[in-house]
Amino acid sequence: MTTMTQTRKAAAAAGLLALAALLPLAVTEPSQQNFLILILMGAQLGVAWNIVGGYAGQVSLGHAVFYGIGAYASTMLLLTLGLSPWIGAPVGGLVAVLFALAMGWPCFRLKGHYFAMATIAVAEIVQVLVTNSDLLEGAVGLTLPMDRGGLGWLIFLSKLPYYYVALGLLVLTVLASWAIERSHIGYYFRAIKDEPEAARALGVSLTRYKLIALSVSAFLTALGGSFYAQKEMFIDPGSVLATSVSIKIALIAILGGVGRLLGPVLGAVILITIEEYSRTLFGSTGSGTDMIIYATMIILVAVFSPSGVLGLLGDLRRHLPGGGRTAAEPGKMEARP
Amino acid sequence: MTADILIQVLVSGLLIGLIYALVAVGLTLIFGVMDIVNFAHGEFLMLGMYASFWAFVLFAIDPIVALPMTALLLFAVGVIVYQTVIRRILKAPMLSQIFATFGLMILLRGLAQFFWKPDHRLIPHSLVSGNIALGPVQFGLPQFVAALGAIGVTGALWVFLHRTRLGTALEATAIDREAATLMGIDGQKMFALAWGIGAACAGLAGGLIATFFPIFPEVGANFILIAFVVVVLGGFGSITGAFLAGIIVGLIEVLGGFLVGPEYKTAIVLSLLLIVLLVRPRGLLGKA
């Protein structure tokens, strides 16, 4: 890769970040700011999922378990010990890492759909256990205290501060993902995904690197869960531990482009927009139109462009006259079985 | 007294287990023939239930009488799904395969919600209703008929696969796709057939339980996870395995619910999935 493209990429990233930072100046309506926050949250979860599901190719359909751990850990620490989420969220992240290690150690012996199924099972079991736990208020859920606010407690009256916290969390997650992508760990992840036998033959411990991928992803997903709790001020098993949450996280990454740094960000923009706008366009949430639209997109992406919308855009660009730069196309890797 | 309760519990476990077996048989057939896990299988069951519901509401045809029609309809759905989506992802990465059938699952749920509303619906009085009492043990006639139907359909499928030319060709494709192709078996046709039959089995299960189970767009979610457990326990691709495993899972679910508490039923069954995956990934009767 030349320094030229490096510089261009850095400039593009800085431009994108500046745009995101200035966006709330143009979008002042609280409901629209909320919509932007939802996109940032979705993007953060998608980027986190991508580390294990995209780079390392281990499809988890149980990420809600890490999300839920983050949400419940920071909330419980706040409610019982009066700890700020600045402490509670990283603690939740560490709990999620421990859980990821305990779950990954046996489950990573499974390949492909077997692993995916095991992750669904684990998340569903945890949801049942939490729903029936007296300590965690079961199906009733937990409400955050209304008596404090400000940056120290990450509780705000207006949407704007949440927007910047969500943006900060997304930037952190993207940086972590970027660092992994560039490091030797990232190479091992891709080797595990594309050529597991060759990787093993070269002495790469498959389980060890799969565990690293899952742990990093779990930590970041848990931070997203803590943020959700702070923003909504209320959590229950249905909102943070349900399989539908796991599916949405994975879909965001798949839709945008698996195994690409910013694929999930694009995926979140598309998915959250469809979700929110079909809701306002077609009225009630129960009409199913949002499901129909994004299911159709998922099927189209799965059938025609395994590397997601980002991959599709790349393909288009290559077919346009003058757009023939084909060096280092990460999409090529994803298209392999 | 306790013995009576235990027998009662075992009987209801057996009855529901046979339904699980029928749902799982279709899933395992598809997997056995082409190595694709159909996440939309529960939605085939849901469509079977709605087919029965509308046959009842619009044409006053009882779900039990409508079964052949339900089977044909779902066979067609299965073949259409294969021809439009699955055929194109046969050689795609696993991730695409998972998400194609996942997308189908969400699409079918969304369509059901769009056209038929998210309401829970019931078929009020079917031909089969009321209870049967055998000494101290009581069970519903609809559940009993559904279980009998499940045995009949699974049995018929077994006979088809082992005693007919077309069925043997399907089995051969499942055992060794390339060798079967060399023998002149049209692989594409077999795949479409597997999807047709798989969907029809799920649809029949839907028709059979429509007499006593609420009908709503997400009803498939209740069955797909259990069907996975059954398929894994029975051994991916094994019809006989799925039949036995269905009964075992039904018994464990009901017994577990009885001993630990009904709210833990799902967790118990899913723990069984994890245990089987980790201890004996090929299941009871699966290929090594």
C-alpha cells in the first residue's frame, strides 16, 4: 500500500469524523438526534461483532449475551454500590470477557453452523436465567435512578451529550478494530477464517486466536450494552438479551460488509434507517413492513454479494471506466467458502 | 398418586415429542441432502398453520381434512424457495448460507405480520376436540391425533426414502452427492425435492397442531430452536435419529419443566443441545 493511499485514507477518516462531530449542528430535532444515536450504537455493535464474525469468521448469533452482561453489570453496580458507569462499563466488559472465555473454550471446537447454533443456545439460556432471577428483577427489569445526572454519571436530559458519547464509543471501537486489522493478530484471524488447516500447520493456535477475537468483541459489545442502559434508563431481558438483539447485531455487519473495517457502519446506516423510516412511513410497528424490507435486502446481499453492500459498491467501482484499481481488495477474501 | 402424575407427564412429553420429530425430520432431510441449515424451517410450520386457519375460516374445511392440501401447498413453497434463493447459494460461503435462510425467516414472518396481523388466532372448534381419559391419565384428543399424524407422516417418509426409486435417489444424493450424479441422478432435482418434502413435513406439523396451538406470525420461533436440538441429538441428516430424538426431547422438556419449573423448559432443552454438541457432535445416529 502506498503512502499516497494511506494519506488519502487518513484524510477521508478525519473528514468523516469531522462530519459526524458537526452533524448535530444541522440536526437539532431531538427525535432526529435520537435516530442518529441509534445509528452510532448499531454501528458500534456491528464493528465489534465484525472482529470475531468477520475477521475471524466465527459466526456468533448470541452476541446479546455480551450486550446484556454490559447493560446489567453497569446498572447493578450503579444501583447496589452507587458506582458510576465510567467504572461499571469496563467492569461489565471484563465480566463479558470472562464469559466469552468460558463459553468459547468449549464452543470453539465446533465449526460453522454448529458454533452459530451453540451461541444462540447459550444466549437463550442466559435470557431464561435472567428472566427468572430475583436478584436482577427478572422480567420486570431494572430502572436507573433519576436523582443524578451529568457527565460523571453519564445521564443527561438532552440527546446531544449521548450523541457525543456514542460517537466516542464508536471511534474507540473502530480504532480497536483497525489496530487488530493491521496487526499480526489480524493476519492470524484471517488465516483462521480462510485456511484453518494451513494456519494450524504453521503453528497458529486456532482456539487461542478465536478466543482473543471473541474476548475483544465481547468487551466492546458489553460497553455498548452499558451505554444502552444509560441512554434508555431502563433494561429488561427482552430489550438487551433477546436473540433478536443478537440477530440485529450480526445483520448490521453482514449487510454492510463482513470483514471490512467500516462495512458495519454502512450496515447500521442502512438497517436503522429502514427500521425507523418504515415505522413512520407505514405506521404501527406491528405491520411487518420493516422486516420485509430488510429481510429482502439481507437475502439479496447473501445471494448476490457475500461481501455486503460495501463489497457491492467496490464491484461497481471496478466496473466503471477508470476505476480499475484492484490492489488489495479485501472483498476477495470474504467471497471464499 | 405420584406415579399417576409421572405417567401423565410422560404421556404429554411423548405426544409433543412426536410433533417435534415431524418438524425436525424435514430440517434434517434438507441438511442431509445438501449441508444447508434452514433457519426458516419454523416459518414453514407457521405457513402450514395459517393455511389450516384460512381453510377453516374461509371454506369451513377442518385442519385435519385440509392436511393433504396443506402438504401440497407447503411442498410448492419449499420448491419455490429452493428455486429462487437456495439454488443460488449452494456454493456460497457458509455465512451467506446462514443469512439467506435467516433472511427468509424474517421475510416470511414479516409477510405473515403484514397480511394477517400479529394477532394470536385460534381455530375454535375443530373435528378433533375434547379429552380422552385412560384410567387416571388424561390427554387432549387434538394432541393425540396430531401425534398419530406425526407418526404416520414420518413413517411414510421413511418408506418413501427406503422403498421407492425416487426416495432412494434422494438418499443416495444425501450419502454421496458426486457418486449419485455419476449414477445419473439429477442433483438439482433432488435438492428441490428435499426442500419440497422438508417444507411439506413442517407444514403438516403446522396443520396438525393448528387444532390446539395459537397461530401467530412468530410461532415458528418456538419450534425452530427445539427442532435444532432434535436434529443435533438425532444426528444431522438421520430421519430415524430425528424421530427418536424428537421423542427424547419432548420427554426431557416436559419432565424438566415438571421437576425444575416450566419457566426453565427452554433452558433445559438448549442445555441438552450444548451437551450433545460438545460430547457427541454426530448425535445418536448421525454419520461420523
